[in-house]
Amino acid sequence: MPEAGVPRGRLRSVATFVAFVLAVLVLWELLKFIGGDPWRYFGWEWRPPLKIAFASDLLLPHVWQIVAALAEPVQRLRTDSLAQFLLGAAFYTWREAAIGFVAGTILGIGLATIFVHSRLLERAFVPYVIASQTIPIVALAPMIVFAFGTSIVSVAIVATYLTFFPVTIAMIRGLRSPDPRALDLMRSYAASPGAIFWKLRMPASLPYLFTALKISATASIVGAIIGEGPGGVNDGLGRSIINFNNQYISGPEKLWATILIAALLGIASYALVQIAERWTLRAAPTR
Amino acid sequence: MSQTREEPASVVQLRGVDKAFTAGGEVLTAALSGIDLEIRRGEFVSLIGPSGCGKSTLLRIIGDLTQPTAGEVIVNGKSASAARRGREYGIVFQAPVLFDWRRVEDNVRLPLELLGMGRAEREERAGEMLRLVDLTDFARHYPYQLSGGMQQRVAIARALALEPALLLMDEPFGALDEMTRERMNSEVLRIWEKTGTTVVFVTHSIPEAVFLSSRVVVMSHRPGRITHTVEIDLPRPRGLETRELRRYFELVTEVRQQLRGGGAEEDVLAALDQVAAEEGSV
């Protein structure tokens, strides 16, 4: 019988995560305390004893500066805060990524299904699937934009491109994972190929699928962010990164804030997949 | 059983069945050679032989899961392939092969779903089968929550769900400990007596084969041939006391002797006879 201690385990993993984030922040400020620019607050001044290049206020702003920047207007003469602006951009990017994620998942499952049923096609095409991932996405993105135009479609295709690969590879494995005797059992019941797929291969592959989806969830966001530049869309975190990169000298904390939001978006997407996994695989707690 | 059509007296007929495993036209192993076997309706037949004698292959050929190289296989009056497509047998493997994402009852319902049976009837039949193997209380459990013996009983319930004319069992209790195995043997006999299903049972345990069967078919090592057939005339119903009968020991000895090739151990048998006789008189 499953024990009632599951929430405790989840609580512990949340606590571990928070402790890790706190540790990073403390280390961050400690570095600035011993090697950054002078601290001046409320007439109090601290001159760090060492001079560490990357701990300067330009390269590594204070954590509170980044947080404070989120509350300030995104630009002079605008009423919305940086946080509002970035959340809007994050939602825009998330939408592109989600389209790519869904398309990539469908493509990946489709390819794996074909490969599992045909050794010939598997041998012919899997090398190309692998080769496709050796091409740097930054080289490919402009070509995709050239082919599909500067639009959200191109961005979603870049996200798809990064998503379908882990799904394909994992699903080839997952769809082949049933015990040969389970396949014999289905044959003994004269099960149709469709029934074998839906009642045996597919459910058996779900743990593999979710492992791939966790990778894809974050990869699709990276793909969308990268795609926004050459994709020419005028919104999203990728566009913000490019803009704030250009304004880095005058406001480094804005780029850092954007990175922070991008990271949170990735974590949120991962968590969504994990929740979906828990809910779907609750029946078979074998792992 | 539910079949109303005319039933042939033989459930399994094998004539001149050969099986060779080949690779690129070259024969690697002659697994089975010249197998002739007829199994009548309601019989409990065990196939016994050293490992690698092809007894499991023979079972798979009856189930149309492996194709013979030569020979004729008739199951329930039709070709093995037609019988499989007609879902006329159930099979139990050495491992339970339960789907771990399905509850116990849903595992038993699987063949009924594949048949396209309605929901209400499915639930009723699955409940019936779980009662038969005495697992009603575990219907809502998942396989991993059950012991090995219980999982194998679920597999038996699943195999019987379509009320097949023939039940194929491939060393079903080979992975269980001795205590559980003996209990499962009695369980299988009870089910067999209740359902009247014809059973073909592969095993390498002599006591198991003798205890269960109406006939034991002894096979030789590669290429697998049927060397002897031993009629088991022990009284039924069989229970714990059966394993203490003198006749039981005699039959165990006979099967063992024939497994070793026969003839050479006449005197061993005589000695055993004497011991058994002395024990009987005390």
C-alpha cells in the first residue's frame, strides 16, 4: 500500500529548491561584498577589499537592484513596470513555445510510431533525425524565417525543431519497451495492430514520453527565444533580450531581470509537465 | 462451457510437426522432430522434458505464436491460425505479464475489450473470473501490490476470461517457491475441474506433472521428440493426500526413468518399490 508520506517528500523537494536558490543568492552577494564595486546605502559605505572583474555592478548587479528594476517603469514616459512588460513578453514567448511543443510532440510520436513499425524506414531516416540536431539552431533559424516569413509561425517551427528530437528518440524506445510475451499475449487474443498500439505500446511508453517532454518543455522555450530574433517578431523574451542587451551599459539589471523571467518560465513549463506526469502515471507508481 | 456448435473430440491434433530454427537458410537448431500428438477434450496433458527440448516451442506452435517448419496443427477442428484468430485458447506464461498501468480487474477485462464485449457484460465476466481464482477482494488493486502467486492467478483469470476451449500454460509456476507452487497446483486442478477446459501444461517438474495431469508426455533433448506417454491413473479429486499415495511415487519414478531414457534403471525402480512397500506396511 502506498504510504501517506508523499506530501512530505514533495515538501522536502520544495524546501531543497528554496535552500538552493537562497544559497546562490548569498554566494552572489558575498562575491560582490569581497570583490565588487563599493556599497553605498543610507550614508553607509563599504569598500570591498578585492577587485574581481565580473563582480562589478555592470556585470553582476545586486540582487535587489534586479528586483527593484522589475518594479520600475520599463522605459521613461511609460506607465507599465518592467515586471508587467516582461510577464507579457513571457506569455507571448510561452505561446510560441507551446505551439512548438505540441507540434514537436505530435511529430516526434508520429515519427517514432513509423520507425517502430518499419525497420527499413527506421534505418533509412533515423540518421537524418540525429543529423538534424547537429546543425546549430542559430544557423538554421534564419533559413526557416526565409522559408516561412517573419512571423510567429517561424518561431514556432524553431521551437518544434528543438522539441521533436527527444520525443522521437524516447518514443522509439518506449514503444518498443513492452515485454515480448505481452506482444505474444496480444497476438493470442488476435488483437489488431491498432489495439496493440493503443492498449499496449502507447501506455507502456508513457514514462519514456514524459521524460522526453520534460526536456522538450524547456527546449521549446529556448527555441522560441532564439527564434524571435531572426523571426522578426516584435514581442517576446527573445526580443527583450536583444533590446536590453543593446541598452546593457545604461541598465544591466534589465537584462538580468529578463534572464530571471526566462528561467522562471522554463521552470514553470517543466513543472507543468511534471504535474501532467504525476496525474497521468498515478496508476502505476513503479518508479 | 458456452460453445453450442458441434465440438470435435480432439482439441489438439499434431501430425509430423518439425521445427528448425534457421538463419540465412542454414539450420541452426532442430528444435522439434516428428511430433505426433492428439489431445482429447477435457484432458490435462503435461509436456515434460529437459530444458531446451522444445516443449515451450511446441506450446507456441499450438498457439500459432510460432510457425512449424513442417507438419499439420489442428486446434479445435481448424488450423492453429484460425483457432487463434477465433480466440479459442487462453495462454499463461512463466511471468504473469500483467499490464502494470491497469488494475487487476482491468487486466482480466483486456481480452473482453479486444473481443468488443459490452461494458456491463465485461464487468460481470471479470468479476466471475476473479471469484474463480479467489481474488475478488483485490479487483481494485494494481499488479505491483500483489504477490507473485496472486499475480499468476490474475493471469489465469485473464486467460480464462473468454471461456476458451483450450488453456495453454508455459511453466506457469516455475518462478514461484515450492509452497506457493503446490498451492497453485491444487488451485489449477480446482479450476480445471470446475471449467472443464482442456489444458496443455509445460513444466520441468516431475511431481507437478504427475500431480496435475491425466497424461504426461515425455520429450527428449534436441531435436525434441516425444519418447513416451504416461497415463496418470491417480484418483480424482486430487489433494494433499494424493502426493502421499504409493501409486503417485510409482508414477513419479516412471516419468523420471523415462526422462533419463528408460531401461537402465529397472533395478532402481525395484528398490524404490520395495522402500515404498515397506513404508506402506508400517
